[in-house]
Amino acid sequence: MSKKGKDYKEGGTYFLNDKNVKINTEEHIDVGDVGIFYASMIHGVDTVSKIQTQNLKKSERWWIGLYSPESDYNLIRKSSNSVLL
């Protein structure tokens, strides 16, 4: 529910291509869009930098992510894990 350049300055979702080059997708996303992709695609989120405004509600990025639709009861399910670099 936010837009790059209006609600935040830099950062956001990216994917890696077959040469491990970051492809930033935020320029192609509009308010209300839904992104659907295979979880096996290598992706991440760069830190979002805020635009300074008087209205703090306008200087945030909103994101809803639905992850690992497979049940936790499946002990051999494939899911991501957090790694600090």
C-alpha cells in the first residue's frame, strides 16, 4: 500500500538473475499490486530509506507476505531461513 519515490526513497524487493545480478522490482510495483512468484526464486529485500515528510504515515512502506503455505506439521517441508551477511 505504498509507492517507491512517494512513500519511501530506496530499497525494497529484488530478485537475482542467472548471473547473480540484483533486479529491483519496486519500479514496476504500484499501490495495490500483488506479486506472486515461486519461493525457489532467489530474492530478498534491501533496507527501505524513508522520505522525510510532516506526515509520518506517508513515510513508510507497507508489505504483506504469505510464506511457506505448506504446514509446519510436514517435517520435511521446504522453507527459507534467515541468514545475516
